[in-house]
Amino acid sequence: MVFKKACRRATVLVASNAFFYLIIAAAVLQACWYIFTIGPGINDEGRHLANIAIYSHHISPFLGKQNSSWDKLGEVVRDGSFMFYYLMGWLLRLIRLFTSDQTAQIIALRLICTAFFASGIVLYRKVFLALRLPKSVTHGLLLFFITIPTVAILPATVNYDNLAFLLCAVLLLLAIRAIQQKAISFPILAGIVITGLFMSVVKWSSVGLFLPIILFVAYDLWRKFGFKSAASHIYTAAQKTRRLPLVLLLVGLVIGCLLFIERPVANTLRYGKPEPSCQAVIGVKRCQVFPDYNSYHWLLVNKPASFRPYDPVQYVFVLWEKRMVVTADNVLERGSASELPVMLVLYSTLGVANVVLILLYARDIFKNNRAHQLLGFTALFYTALLLFTEYQSYVTYGQLTAVRARYLIPVLPILMYFATLSAIRLFGKRKQLLVPIAVVLLLASTQGGGIITYLLTTPQNLYWDKPGVKTVNTDLQKFLDPLVKS
């Protein structure tokens, strides 16, 4: 009786709006620790900042001929993610009106990226509530999401992943509403297309999210109305839309289509892929000042003649899964120096358990639920595409390259959502037992979750060279060290 009463009280507490505000505050505070104490060094932040600086001196997003001074950044003029740099370039212009200090400018850009990410959390909450997931479960899921170290540090860096995360949440929310509504809403359908097109030029690999969503929504419309009838309904819905919103939506569609055609489509037609290689755009000789080109070229030249790749299944279980766990635990990637044992065991165990749970209850979760089918198709398509490209790279270079847990962040809340639904079905009438299990997982997360792992493992040379920064963080390390198993 006491146990049930305690579980009910905990559920009411977690379901409150105040608890969700605390989640947002925790995500922002974690980011702020990194923003104000650590200089650019992870998630390709230095390259992103350099690209933004280039666009901040150009009115147009189309740069024309590549300046030789840009060659160290790769194929800048045909970068598939150019719109992120262009938008942030304008924001950098605005920031320069208030300060010329470069550190202050970086901090301001980081805070903007933190705002993108926090807004994404708010919208993912709306997604789960639209799926009728209880507030208590939704908030618990999002709390565990922000305690994953690779998630905790992402909003603190200037990176297109933050804006892509926000846009993905917008896209999913609009798509779910389109599926759940019986009548067609032209603003919602246009919003899906505009958001997806824009997201694809903010981060080119987001095409892997946009494509399954637009295909599923189109399929849903066909199932509801038939092809000809669906087109007629869309036209009628457009006519019923007020003039100003309609004009804005049509302008947005035209601009989105033009940007999409100019970059991923044109890149694919001319270079064979939406994100062309440096040497394909500016030639091998000029690419020799681009560090990424040199790194991959060295791997290719030094690939052992005896190399025999694992087959795709072996690759996933022997190599990929382990790297994903390690990079979920810590993005510093300094080997054992940046790995905390409890977190490695926790994420390895949860990863396997969640996949097994989802497979066990997949039929029950996806049967006759169009919204679940949409999310499942999107997550599966995106993850399969990511695996395919990473496996191709492994076969080409003879070792793992660019395998990072952060690439799964846009669909990670979806995967966690399905795992949570599966766990609820597993416990059935005893689902109150999930409360103490959640508490145990939260306590385990104190052994390196969130920014704790970075507080303990970040080397001194990564901190800003500012008075007091190293001293404060050294004191925090000394305080946490005896409390966290390393």
C-alpha cells in the first residue's frame, strides 16, 4: 500500500509542468557549463565556425567560385549543409554589432544552438503527447534522453545537428497531425514539405528523415482518398486557406524547392552524391590542405592488402554497436581515459534490451496505429541508411570512420518511445514497478550521465584560457572523483 502510494505521488510529480521546466533547465545548464568553460574542439565545431564566418561576408547563400583560402575547409561552395552556415552567418553579423571579441561571438552562437535544441525538446514533448503518451512517461523519457552524455553536450556546440533536431521535431509533429486528421489541411501538408526541404539543406543527411516521412504521408493520403481524389482534396483545401497564409506557404514551397534543386539535386546530378567529395569539386591538388581529405586519403593508401571486411551483420554486432555505445558515453574519444565503466555497461545493456523489447511487442505497437507506423518507418529508414553509408565507408577504408552516436539523435527519442511502450506492455498490470526501475536507472546515470562524464574526463588543455575556469573545474573533478566509479 505504501509502495503504491509512493509510486502515485512520484507519477504526479513527474507529470507536472514544473518538472518539465526543470528538464529544460537541466538541459540548458548542462550546455552552459560547456559553453562557458570549454573551447571549440569537438563535433567539428571549428570547421562549422569557419564556414559561418565565410557566409557572414556574403549576402547570397550561393558563393560562386571557391576562394583558395577556403580549401582547408573542403568543398565549401557545394556543401550540402550550406543553409545552416548562411543563416548563422546573418546571426554572426548581428552579434558583431555588439562585440568584436571572438570568444564572446562563439559563446553567443553556442547559446543560439542551445535554444534550437531546447525548442526541439519542447516539440518532441508535443509529439509524444499527441500520441497520447501520459505526461509522466513523456517527461521521464525526456529526462533520460538529456542524461545521455552525447546528447547533453550537443546543444553546447555550434553544429547543424541542433537546428536539424528542432526541424525534425517540427516535421514529425506536422506529419502526425496530418495522419490523425480525417480532412486534409493544406497548411499542414505545405508545412511538411517546406520543413523537410529546408531541413535537407540545413543538414544534407536529413534527407534520410524527410524522404520516409513524405512518402508515408503521401501513402496515407492515397489510402484515405485515392490518388485523384487526394489531389482534388488538396486543391480544395488550398482554396479554403486564407489568402495571406496561402501566399506565404506557396512562396515557401517555391523557395524550398529551388534550394533543394540547387544543392542536393544538382550535386547528385553533377557529382553523383548530395554531398560531393572535396576532390570532385576543387580537385586533388587543392584538397591537400583539407585535413579530412588527408586523413581519409592516408587510410585508403595504408589499407592492408589482407583486409577482409565483416559481413553487415557481423559489422553491426562486433564493431558498430560497441562504437555507438562508446560515443554515446563520451564524445571526447580519448580511449579508456574518457570511458566510465558503469555508463558503458548501462548503455550496452539498455541498447540490447530495448531492441529485444521493441521486436517482442512490435506487432502490438504498430498494428492499426498509423502514427506509430510513421515513426517506425522513419526511424527504420534513417537508421538503415546510416548503417549502409557507415558500412560502405568501413569497407572502403578498412576501419570504422565517422561512426558517432550523435548521428542517431534525431530518431533516438522515437526509439526510446517505442522501448518505453514495450516496457509498459511487458509489465502489464504491474507497470508501477517501472517507477523504481526508473529510479535505479537515474541513480546509475549519476555515474557519468549528462555532463558528469565531461567534468571528470575533460583534459585541461580544452578549457577556455580564462581566469578561474580551470580552477573551478579542477575543484569539481576532485569533488566528483570519489563519488563516481572510474
